[in-house]
Amino acid sequence: MQRSLMTPEGHRRLTEELQYSKSVLRPKVVQDIAEARAHGDISENSEYEDAKERQALLEGRIRQVETAIATCEVIDIALVPYKDLVVFGATVVMQNTDSGEEFRYTIVGDLESDVKSGKISYTSPIGRAMIGKSSGDEVKVETPSGRREFEIINIEYR
């Protein structure tokens, strides 16, 4: 199985989610199933069906998070020696060469990515295009709306 990369923050968040799911959410859904079952005939009991569906979704998510934690490689940006290149964990300020608009992205793992908060996966088209580049380099990215060109303005390591 291929190992995925993850930041220490992403690993911490997933570990907390797993602990919460197992210690709070799982017992709650088991209790909901027991209460719904106590209402009688389960063949026509929508509360029971809803609780069983929530249980299935929760157990699926728990397995997904357990697998992600077990197969990830946590990369601490503070220990990365390439301080002049875009690497996993770096925060990159780049400018669209056509519009002049600036963007700030942090390169993270697949499960951590959230474009709205400026976190993009290292496997995304933009992430892949930036890896290994330096300040001043141009980055060309194929997007659904066409080819975009950016210039890397600054690289930060936090």
C-alpha cells in the first residue's frame, strides 16, 4: 500500500477525529439504535433504520481514518533541508501572470486539502506543478478552464 504524506497538524486532527468518533459518536449511535429498537417492530421503524445508516457511515469513516493514519508518513517542514524550493508543507505565494491576482497556498496531503482555506494537495495539478520550483519560477497549470500561468513570488516554511 502506498504511503501518503501528511503534515503534523493534519495527523493531529485525524487522530483527534478518530478518538472522538470512537469515544463519543460510536457510543451515541449504539444508544440510538437501542432506543429505536425498544420502540417495537424494527421492520417499519424509521428511527432504527436512520440510526443503523448513521452507524454504517460512522464505521466507514472510522476505517478510513484508521487506514489514513496507519499508512501516512508525517513530514515536518521544520526538518526539510530544501529551504529555497517548494516542497511538501511549504506555503507558496504566487501571482497569476495574466490578471496579477495573488494566491497563497500551503502544500498538504490529500486528506488535509481545502482550497477555501488555502490548502492544496501535493497531488493536485497546481501542487504537482509547484513542487521543486523556486521563487521567481513560472508555473504552468492545466485547469478545467484552460492553461494558467503563475509566478512564484515567495516560499515560506512554518
